[in-house]
Amino acid sequence: MTDLAEPLTPSTLSRSQTDGAPATSKKDWSTDQEVRWCPGCGDYSILTAVQMLMPELAAKREDTVFVSGIGCSSRFPYYMNTYGMHSIHGRAPAIATGLAVSRPDLHVWVITGDGDALSIGGNHLLHALRRNVNLTIILFNNQIYGLTKGQYSPTSETGKVTKSTPFGSLDQPYNPVSLALGAEASFVARTHDMDRKHMMETFNAAYEHRGAALVEVYQNCNVFNDGAFEAILSKDARPNMLIPLRHGEPIRFGPQGEHGVVLEGGEAKVVDVAEVGEEALLVHDAHRSDPSLAFALSRLAPGVTSPTPIGVFRAVERPDYGSLVNTQVADARQAKGPGDLAKLLTSGPTWTVG
């Protein structure tokens, strides 16, 4: 697989690849459970992309865990032949954090949706990202609540008419990529359910990243929000509406690369290359420590009807939370010896009830 932020090298191979994991196939990663999503749902293509990717990663099923919250996307663990947990609404990042910190040898995936992650689960998601917990988070964004039958979600556009907003939503929607970058996530990317190759490349890059990796997936809900991304994801629209981000390359798009992106006063803008010249184009730097450039790119499209960047926005290295916690615990044990739980429980102010 190709890392969208930087080509893979021997030093960036996964733990499983270097451990000599036995070869597997998509079938090995698929359970015997009936996949229960609505016919035509974009979730099917995301599931297939992950099931096809895992053998290419040479990952081990016994070292892999999928944790989900509540929502259509959260059925995912049932269909992956790995360890998994269908947890509670919005709490998948919190549960996955405990697992990732206590078992750093595992690779923990979080599967969530725009409602699950950004509404009731918003607080947990932000802290998992800012702490840089070693998690691979896939956020299915269909801009609607699907499982509960079509209420507006935190990513629904202003004015969205749904069962819960019959006169139109008054809320300012979240931009999940901007939110993640604002939380200082060390890896942030975007892909979509109409391009399996791009999904697999993006998920691969997230998997290889040590730390908190969030991938937003534009995913069509053909029952309650069909065509939400049609303006940018229809076959005819993609060449002029999707802006591929490739580390170290000028940002340009269009059938002939005739459009590009420049930075003016800290704001990213779309221009015609013929008018400004290629030398004026912004060169994408996914590894820049300051997230402001990636944030500017995340704000380039005011909605999903304008040219929209996809790919890896940010991929920087910093210590992951689990490693820091386990190092701190080891240092404390070495300095003070083994702890005494009984002594701890009776230390400080205590009282007897009854």
C-alpha cells in the first residue's frame, strides 16, 4: 500500500509485518454474520476496504481489536473476525483508550459515526486526540442520524430539514477535520466511500501511524440523506471538486491540473494555475509541526458543494499516551518499589460509615 503522507520504507512497516505474521485473505477477516445495513449503504464499501486491507498489512487477527459506539457504523465489529466490542453511545474512544494504554501490543481501531463521535461522544474524542492515544479512528460522516431514522446530526448543514428539525436546523455544523486539528491530533485525513483504493491507502497510512489517527470518511446514507455528497463525489464532478493532498507536492487539481491552491494571508484559496503560475502554489507539508497550515486547508471548502481536499492533512510524530504512561509507571516502580494497595486505601482522611 502507498502512504499518502510519505512512501512506505522498511522503517515504517507495521509491527505485524516485521513479526512474520502468516498470510491471510479477506475471507479470514470476515465473520459468518449477516451484514445488516440498508442495501446500497456506503458502509458496505468501507467494510470491504478494511477487510481487503488487513491481509496487505500482514496484521494478526489476535492482535487486532475493533471498538465501536452506537449507530449504523457501530455494527462493524460484528463483521470483523477479530476481537471487538460494541460499546455504548459515544464512549468508544474512552473504552479504546483504556485498552490501548493497558495493552500497547494491540492495534486498536475505533469505528464511529458523526452523531456518535461528535455529539454525545465529542468530549471523549477530543481527549483521545489531544492525548495522542495510539488509536486508529474511522469516523463515518453521512451528515445524518441513520440508526434512529433521520434526525439532523452535528455535521448536518444549517437549514437541514429533518424529523427533528422540521423548520430547518439552526446549528452551525462541525467540520470533523478542523475539529481534530484543533485538538492537535497527530494524524488527520479524509477519504470517501466511492473510491476503495483511496480508502485503503488512507486507512493504511493511519494504521502505520503511532498515535491518535483520525480518518473522516464521507459516507452516503441512501435512505435518510441520499446524495449529500453528490456535488463533489459524482463521477463527473470528482476531477474538478476533489483536491488531492500529497506530501511534498504542489496542491493542484482538475482534469489537466489546471486548478490549484495558494495561501494568502493565512487563508487557503483556489486559483487558476495559468493565472498565478505553478511556483505560487502551496506545497503540501503533512509533517509540519504547526497545524495551522493543515487547518487552513480544512477550511478551504465551506461545505460539500465546493472543491474539497482529501488525503492526509497532518501526520506528525510525537510520543503516544500509552508509551508515556507506561514509562512513568515503570520509573515510579523503580524509584519507590512495588506499591501497597492496602496502605494507599487507608492513607489520608478516612472515615467509617454506619
